[in-house]
Amino acid sequence: MTPRVAIIGAGLAGLTSARRLLQKNVEVVLIDKGRHGGGRMCTRAVKQPDGRTAKFDLGPPLLYHRLRADRDTPWHRVTDLAAALPGGDLFHACGVMRVGGAGEVLSDYNAVRGLAAQGGMRELAFRLLGVPNDALTFHDHTVAEQLERTESGWRVHLRSLRDGAESVQTSNVLLVTSPVPQALELLQRSKIDLPEELRYALREVRYSRCVALYGVFGGGDVTQPGGVWFGDGPFEWIADNHRKGVSDVPHSVTAHTRHQWAEEHWDEPDAQVLDQLLPRLRPWVGDPVGPVGVQRWRNARPENPVAAQCAVLRDLATVIAGDGFYGAIPDPADAAVASGEAAAARIDGLLTQLARTDDRYSVARPRRYTLEIGVTTLAEAGTAIGAGADRLELSSALELGGLTPSMGLFDAVRERAGPVPVFVMIRPRPGGFVYAPSELAVMEDDIQALLANGAAGVVFGALTRDRRVDREACARLLRFADNRAVFHRAFDLIDNQAEALEELIEFGFLRVLTGGGRRPAEAGPASLAALVQHAGWQIEVLPAGDVRPHNVAELVARTRCDQVHSSARAPRADPDPALALPGRVVAARGGRDELREELVAGLRRQLDRLNEGDDE
């Protein structure tokens, strides 16, 4: 059976996701309350009293706008997307004037440049939707009123804004790309609970408002070459759609207000808005020669998007994306495209796993819960494998948090392990996880040598002093890791774990080892559950910490994870303490922690019982 995805919102994020999924032979149901799709990439055609039809961009007047004297930055994601579609060049360079605000110093003739779309910004949406594909069903001018989770996926209750007709669409996975406030409202109305951290982050996303006026005016050429970008006042933009190549009718003008003005006058009727704005517009474009329309954008532009590329609710087979995400990308249109692409990749992972294991498309159940055991000696490796470990993490000096083992120890453990994968800790010294260049060089050599000698993968973590992922260090180490890297429990020292998880996914880490924060796994199941949900199947989340036979069943049930990590150790007195050199750890305990076979066997037994319960 071909999997199906329902996408709510046909803006740039939704359309980008739809295109990517259709390329993978996935059925797509696209739902949008607007006409024709495109979201704020909106172009409207209006018939004039003289019979001509004028066209107006009602959303962004230009893409990538900036002063001509500013440092050059290339066009990127939107233009890359358009270039991959049939139909020839869509965007072309367009200039406007800049009128500075109070205290603003301008140069280079106050010139602004950006990109305009031939025929209007909505042409991009038309091209994205115009690729023939029988697997696409598009419901435009339609509202998704209710979401209903079922055993087989989702039921999306629709109402047409054309005739009020009601219908239901089913899907295996749900993608919501509406502006964040609308997405939250729909999920809340449908009684869908979000993880607390995600719900809080999304509630903090704010959008600016905008009121757009559009009509044909009788003024001169004061808005040449293509319009005006203002530094202050009620208007932010006045754009000439004829000079931009959008309208065949001269002086087809769109004027956009600033957020502050729109906020203050939002609830006023259209007639009152026109009474206040037309006198301020007249000196620039003259008097209107036909009707003047009013378009209100409640969610015109995200002011503080979240850093994550998208949000994944694995247990609900749901992804939330759009321009309210990917905060590292400054341009909202580029952010929407990038978030849509990320969402499609995450959905592809969800569908792959769902289709592989469950024809009802419910959450996939692991055939066997994976038990990873941390070992430090050849004897411990043999004990762990004999008691049921599926995977080993090898290190030395576990009492110091784990250090890189010797090559001799690794070779012996690898030979003893046989088909059981052995992942190896890469940590050149005890202490923190901020590494000097010389230490990173040692880590690089260790990674290359261990992988060349048969390690299944390597385990490391690198942080900055402000508790973030050290992107430069990770990129350097990952060049040699061959997509077989695990980010270890340094992750628990990071303040913003959702953002960090997205960075690890972006880098291509195979797995992240975590207790859910600065606490053991038993104390942090809520945080672990949120991470497991957000990760989807694009990165494995491996709960670790105080994982024991007495708590592993509850941990798996609460987090919905399919694997756990444990050191399975307990203190054991040193039989010959007089022959041991004094050391802080040994002296404090009068002995050392050792792997206990009964703990490994107990963990295996409890995990296997969970599988038996799944099969009933």
C-alpha cells in the first residue's frame, strides 16, 4: 500500500515538502485555506473598470532585498528551488529606492536590490503544483477543522470555504506547516498534547502584522525603478507591480504598512483604514483610478523563529514545520523552504520504518529492544555478551567518565565480540569537553585507527564554553567518522537540547547518548520522551544513566525508546587493597565498580518481557 501524507498549509514549506515526497512515490493530500496555494507568496488578479486585468503581489514585494552597498550575499534556497522546476527563469533582479528613517545614513544613491518574480510571486507555487502527478490531491480554499488520531493514522476533517461541503481525508503521517499560532490552535482544538518543552517554545514564536493596499493609481514615476522601501512612517513598502514585471497594467501599486501601524489599527474596518492611508499614499502614486483592495496579514513575518528545523512527534506520526522554524536562516522564505525540506526527510524516515514493520502504520515496535553495555576489559566484554548484550561501548577508566582505550584492548575485545558491534569512546583526557586543537588532532588519529581496525563506530562529544555543540570541532572529527559517530553524554550538559539535537541530525550523527539532561535517566523520562519524539528516526536516542533491571521497563514505556545503555556496574571491594596505588576514587570507596553479570541478564530479561507483551 502506498503511504499517504496529509500536509496542512500550501505555503513554501508545505509545497517544498510535497514536491520532495512526491519524488519518493508518496501520496500527498495538500490542504490550504487560501486559493491556489503559495501562502504569503500571494499574487492577486483584479479586473479593472476599463476591462483590463491588473495583478498585484500582496506578500513580499522582493526576495532577498538589501541596500546595493551592503556586502553581497547570494540568492539561495528559493532560487535553487525555482531553478529545479520547468518553465525557465522565474526571478529577475529588481531595484527600488530606499528612504531612510531618522538617523539612518545611506549611500550609493539609496539604491536597493532584490529579486522579483515574472508574473508575480505566486508563479513559484503554480510551478510547484503544476508538475503532473496523480499522487497529489490539492484541496484549496479549504479549512482543516479537526484532526483525529486513529490506529491506522490520521483522519483530517475538512470544510470547503467555497460551498461549505464537509469531507474527511485519511493519512498515515501528518505535516502541519501553517504559521505557528494557527498550527497550535488546530492542535489544541483537536486535543493533541505536545511535549511541554516544545509547546512552550512554539508559544513564544511571534509574528509581525501587515496591512496591504492594492490598486491602480494615476500618479507619475516617483516609485521608479520598482518602488520605495521606507525606514519609518506608516508604510514599509510601496511597490510598482508593472515595473516589477508582475502586471501588464501601468501603476499597479501595492503598499505594505509597518508592523506597528498594523498592530495599532488592526481592528478598524477597511473603509477607515483606507481613509487614513490613502492621503499618505497620494504624494507617491497619485489618486486611485479604480477600486483599492485591503489585505490583512495576521502572521506576515516571524520575528523570533525557533532554532529547530522542524518538530517531530514520532509517537503521533506528525511533523510541524514552516517559516516559524530554522531560526539560523535569516530570510523567512529561505527558512520556509529549508524547513519543508527537513520535514520531508523526517517524514521519509517515519514512513520507511512504519511501512517496514506495521501495515496499520502505527508506531513501529522493535523486534528486539537493543541493550548496549559499557565495558572496560576483555573479561567484561565476554560477560556482557554472554548475558545478552546486543552492542558494546568500549572505554577505559570508566570511573573518570570513560577514556579512549588502548589499541591492544580494542583488538582483543573486537575479536572476542565476533558479530556484536563494538563502539569505542574517543576521549583523550578526563575533565570537560572543550578541546584544544592539539587534542582534536589526537582524536582524529584515534578515530581513523579504530575504524580502520574494525570498530563499528566511535563515541565522542565536543562542547563550547557556553554549553553548546562545538560545530567546528564536530565537523573536524566527523570527516573521519564515516557516518558512524555517536554523540556521548556531554549532550546532558547542553542547555538547549532540542536545538542541539537538530544540529546533531544536520551533522549526520548516528546516535546520541543521553540521560535527558543533567540527571540520570530514571529521573528524566519526560525529557527523554520529548527527545525520542523529536528525533523521529533520523537520529537514534539512546537513554543512559542509572538504567537498571528494576526501572528499565518503565523507562521504555514512558519514553517509547527501542534501545537503552547501561554500565550494569556495582561496587566491589578490592581483594588486595594493599597492592593498589592510592587514588581518589579507589581510596574513597575502598574498591572499584565492576560489571555484574546478573545486572546485564536482568536487563535482558526485562526487555524481552516487553517484547512478549507487544506480541500478545
